[in-house]
Amino acid sequence: MTDRVKSTSATEAEGSVKEAIGKLTGDAGVEAEGKAQKRQVQPSKAAPRSK
């Protein structure tokens, strides 16, 4: 069995879709879930930059 890991761009896209669907349907829970998923992918501002 192989374990597959989603790429960060795929996870961010999925979060964007959830957020948009939540806005369209008026479902605040789905919208918040999408925002949280996108926020989880974004790099921390305190993280050191690689050269």
C-alpha cells in the first residue's frame, strides 16, 4: 500500500473551493472550514526563509 500526500497547492485549492461553496450556499461552517484549510497551508510569517 502506498501513502499519498496532497501537495500544498492541491490542499489550498480545495480550501478555496470549500470557501466559495460556503459563500454561495450561505453555509458559514463550510466557508470557515475552507478558510482554515487555506490558512493551514500558508507558510508562517515567523518561519525562516531558505536561501
